[in-house]
Amino acid sequence: YEVVDHAPLAFLARRVIRAPHLNAAYQTLGGPGFDSRSDAVIPGEGPPLPKSGGTVHSLKQGPERIELEVTAGPGGGFLVVQRSTHIWEAEIDGKPVEIQPANLYRLGLEVPAGRHRIVFRIDRRPLVRSFFGVALGLALLPALAWWAGRRSAVRYPPL
């Protein structure tokens, strides 16, 4: 099957809509006035923010890295990338920037006006930390077994 008229990998939103909670964001995304190719929903309160949009060109795209060339109009733009926010980090022109959720769980990023190179990459730090945690647990396992054996050897006097 084919998804017809789908949203592109990345786009600069022409309208940013703020939603105070998840239910409001969900209702906005499913509403008749929402266009998934040019609108973004972000956490917050207030009126919708008009943006000037711009162009996005994919330079490289892989499972762990996305490189984009973005030209945002006057006043800057808001970039939406169709990837989950959970394990990505981003930089604009080599400087780290904070990712914010867009459209509930997509990558969202404020982009200043002008032409920029934006790189998204998978953040491997949580994986490395979990490996160290597993290694520490395995290293402490013999000490735990020794301590458990020592406690079972304690004899209590009869009552």
C-alpha cells in the first residue's frame, strides 16, 4: 500500500499552534483546520504563531543521522522532522540546540532566519550508561552471593 499525500521528512512550519496539555494537542492534530505538511503543535499556551516557512533540503539521511540544509524566512522558523524525540540530539551550524516535541512526539526545533546546516544524531549516552550499569551489576554479583551465603550460615539459638 502507499500513503498518499503524506507529510515530508522535514518541513518549516507556517503556523505553530500551542496546546496546554496532551488532550488539546491530540484534538488539534485531528481537527479539520490542521495541515500536517505546514502546521506544528507544541506544548504551551497562547494564540497560534504565524511563521514565514522556508525551504528544507535533505543532505544525508540514515537511521542514526540526518543532515539538512534549511533556509528560514524573516523572523525564523520552526522545523519539524518526522522522527521520535526520545533519543536524538541536534545542532545548528555546529552549535548544540535543544529539541522540543512537535506534533506530540516529533522532533521540533526553533530555527533562526537565514540559511543553516542542521544535524540530528542519535544520542548514545543512555546506551553507554546502561552497559556500565549492567557491568557493575555483574561485577557485584559474586559479592552478593558471598554475602547471602554468609547470612545463611548464621545459626540462631533455640528458643
